[in-house]
Amino acid sequence: MNIRENKNRMRFFSILSAPRARRLLAYLLAGAALAAAAVANAGSALPADASQVDLARFVEFIEDAEGKLTLVDVTGEAASRFRPVAAKGNINLSYSRSTFWLRFPLAKGDGAGEQRLLEVAFFKLSHLALYAPDRPPVVTGQSYPASSRAWPHRFYVFPVTLTDEPRYYYLQVRSQEAMIVPLTLWEPAAFAAHTEKAYLALALYLGALLALMIYNFLIFTSLRERSFLIYTLLAGCWVLAALTNNGIGRQFLWPDGPSWVNLLPISLLSLKAVFDIFFSQSFLQTSAQQPKLHSALSLAAFIFLLVAVAPFLGVSARATAQAVALGTIVSCGLIIAAGIQALRAGNMSARIFLLAFGVLWMGTIAAGMRKFDWLPASALTGYALQIGTAIQMILLSFALAERIRLERDAKEAAQAEVISTRQSLLETLLQSEIQLEKTVAERTAELKKSLKNEQNILERYIRFGSLISHEFRNPLAIIKSQLVLIEKEKQHGVDHVERRLSAISGAAKRLGSLFEEWLQSDRIRQQAQEIAPVPLDLKPWLAEILADCRVCYATHSFELRVSSGLPVVLADESLLRIALLNLVDNATKYAPAGTEITIEAITRGNMAGIAVIDRGPGIPPEHRNDIFAAYFRSDPNGTAEGLGLGLAFVKKIVDMHHGEIELQSDMGKGSRICIWLPCSGKAQSDE
């Protein structure tokens, strides 16, 4: 310690001949005097007798946005601008382009030595200048060569000599990235022990990563599997990034390297992110199985490549560092989404892969939140990215091994399956002739059935065409005539457009109802094999339908009659609703407006009946056996709308429920149609 102090004193006195140095000495003396007075007035003293003291709670700071303040300024006129940091851990001023002045009082405790070491344990501070009382300033930082440091260390360490009286020390700092200033005062022996442990931990950390990198490279040389090569490049980028971010590279590998060396950390982290993406694409085979996510990941990799070269093109380190942090969080999210989809698709090795990138994602978020001072500073948050990446590298190595194991198991299973298939092939061939004959016979029957169905469909459409020529002629004629009238009235200046449009709307509604009736027959035919009967309480169900009928058929009145003790029926609710609404629709078509439609629920043995009674003209006796046939209408030229399909629907639905349909009609008095359905055996509530 004394040798180093003597060297510093000799270096200091050797530059006193320069006028600029003399002015600096004058500033220092003036600053020391002002600092001593300020400390005396403050009356604060640091208990420096401990082996390690966190100085954050003693620090005050000034933000120099323009970077023009000098030591004379901060010890003189600007001294009143100092304010406490109020930090319990590391001093974190987040991302800022400003220069910051920190001051803190130091004094020797009772019975303690005067020699101490001041450590600033954050390598990415581009500029630091320590102004100690009665000493020349020590200027160092990431932008300076290693020879500028006052102590050989990966961080910035300054020897200080304490006195009995507290004196202020001033620290000027700037950073191109996050402004984190962990200040610790060490007893030299304790600092030496701490440094030894820290360097040992770093050596183990970097050694483990190098071992993983070499191991996977050797596997690549054997298997020629692309994923192992990408893993090797990924690990290499992170090892170099760790060397540069932790200050080891500056201390041992390029102590007096060129200025562009300071740009390596961001570029290496960006390249590491690129290889993370390439590894994920290769491991999960996203190009074939997840093309959209593959494209998104490729775009993210391209952006990271741009960020990697951005520092060398003059883009600020602060902007590129924030871009890397944000991009890593986004790309990890995309990678995790791809891993989840791969796991759902049956890729079991994606389990360890997801865990690896999940840990990296959490470490990246924790590191970013620490830099923005959203998380308290601690050993865990300070090294969150390094810890997360180390765990990621280990888990990814396990994931590669797991994939090889799964592929081997799949290969063995495929071989066993081939053997089993060969053994069963003979048995299959023996049975093939019999099965072929049976299949041909079944297929022939199906073809005959299909041919018959096609013939029936053709007949129905021919009948439908004949109906179109009759039923659709009048609405189409109305629409055409109204359009002609609109044109003629327009020529003569007559405006009856609203009346014409009303007529056209009525005709179009008529056409729509005809088409809906035809389409409904197809829907019922498709549901014939899908009937799902459930116990149905008729009383509330009929009341609900009756309420809808009163709204839809306002020209008629409705009455509901329900027998007491009516049992629950087994029916498909949607199909039964279609049947009942078709009965009601048929009744309203033929019953005069203003008459009453009655819906009645009765029982007969183990059957329950639902009857619709109208006061219409009745059905002629000669037509009563035909009204349930498709397209039958008792009066084809009448005014009632429809294609003659409604009662056919009812008959079909009743047959699907294994029920019965009953018709009673008196000419001039009305008709009564009742559908009978099986009961479930449970009695309904009379409430």
C-alpha cells in the first residue's frame, strides 16, 4: 500500500510544473477547504471501522444534465443542490445521459486503520473521476484503458486514506447504459478475500460454460447435427459477452485495447440472441410445423443482427442496450410460444427447452427491471442475466440429450413395429380374400342405395322446379311490374317509390319464406340420424312457444289447455319445436284472421299428445290421406302461402320419435291435428 501511495505522490508532483496542473491544484485545495467546512457543519461521521461498509445511505448527488459542472462548482455554489440518494442497496439512477456528482463523508473509526479501498462494482460506467481530499483526481472508466485504474481489478477500486475527522469525497460518473453505482468501502484484507472468492466463482462459471461449449462441439463433429453447432456458437457468444460485461476482458485480455472494444458487449449479446433464435428454429423445426412463428422469429433474428452492427455505425450504446433488453424479452416470448405449440404437438423434448428459455426470460426481465430501478439491487438481481443464461445453457444441453434419447427410443419402437407388422402380414393376407369379397358386396349395396337416393333427389328437384314455375311466378311478376311502374312514374315526375318498394318488399318476403321452407326440409333430413331425446316438461315449454306465437301471429288469438298430471315426454326439443310451429303456421294460413288457435296437451295411456285446433274451413275427406305427403296442397291455386312441406315435416319428426299423428276435421268448422309421443314415466309439476 505504501509503495502505491508513493508512486501516486511522485506522479502527482511530477506534473505540478504545468500551468494547468497548478490551476487544478488550486481548485483541489479550494474544494478540500469547502468540503471540510461542509462536513464540519453537517456533523456526520462514517463508522469506517467495519471490514465492509455499504455507502449508499451516506451518498448525496447532483444531476449535471449539461455536463459542465466542475469540482469548484459542486463544492461551492452548486453544493446546495446535493440531495440524498435514499438507497438501501446499490445506487441506481436508471438510464440517463446526464453526468452525476456524488459525495459522501468518510472518517476513520476509533481504533481502526486509515487505509481503505473504495470499490465501484459496476463495469459499464464509461467515466469515473474520484476527487479525494488532498489528492489529485483519479479518472478511469470503461472508455479508458486498464492502466488508468488505481488498483488492478475488474471493477473500479480506489485506495483512500481516512482521517479522524469526516471529509467529503466526490465522485463524477457518466454512463452510456444504466447508471448503477454500487459503492462499498473495504478493509484491504477483507477486500482481498472477497476478490479471491469472486474471481474463483467467475472462473468456475466461465469454465463450466466453456466445458459445455466444447462438449457440444465434439458431439457436432460426430453427429453433424446442426443444433449442436448452433449451441456451440451460442455458448461462445455468451462466454465472450460475459468476459466483456464483467470486466475480465478489459483486465486480462485487452487491457489497452482500441475504443471499439467497448462496443463488443452489446454486439455479442445481440449475436447470442440471434443464435438463441436459430437454435430454437432448428430444435423445434418451426419452418415445417409452425411457419408463422418461424417467420416472426426470423424477423427478430434479422433485427438483432442490425442491433449487433448498430454500435459500430454510431448508434448510442444506451439505445442499443435498451433495444437488446426489449428484443430479448419479445423474442423469448415468441420462442416460448413456439415451444408450447411443439409440446402440444407431441414434441416431449420441448419440456426441458421451455424450462430453459423460461428461466432465461425471467432472468432477462429481472436484469432489465433492476436497470430501470424497478427491482431492488441485490446479488440475485445483479447477476440475474448471468444466472439465467447459465441455467439456460445447462438445460439446453439436457434438452439436446433428451431429444437424442427420444429419437433413439422412437427408432427402436419403429423397428419393433416393423417386426410385428411383418409377423401379422401373413395373417392379414390369408384373410384378405374373404374380406375383399365382403367389402365388394357391401360396396355394391351402398352404390345401389346411393343410386336410388340420387334418383329420389333428382325427382324431388324436378318437382321443386315445377313448384318454382308456379309459386315463384306471381312474386317475380309483382317485382318486375313495380320496377316498370317506378321507371314510368319517374319519367312523369310522380313519386310513389315508397308504395312500390313496399310491394317489392312483400314479394321478396314471399320468395324468402318459400326458400326457407324448402331448406328446412333438408335440415330435418340431415338431423334424422342425430335425434337426441331428453325428458321434456310440456307445460312450461308450451307456454313459452305460445308466447312466441302471440308475437309472430298477431292476427289470431291463442289458448293453451294442459291436462293435470301430464307426464314428462321423451323428445328432441329442437325438432319438436319445428313440428309444433309448422302445425301452428298451417293453422294460421287457413283459419280466418281474428279466430282462435287452441294448443292442447293431453294423455292417453303411456303417450302424451299435443294438439293444434283451428277454426278454418276444414280439410276435404278426399285429401286427408295425402296432406302429410311432401309438396301436397289441397288447393294449389289458393292464396295460402307455402310449398306443401310443413305437414310433411311434422310427419317425419313424429316418425323419428316413434310417435303417432292423428287428424280430425269437420268441413266449415276447422281441423284438429294431434301428435302423440312416448312418455318418460315421470309426472310433471302442476305449478
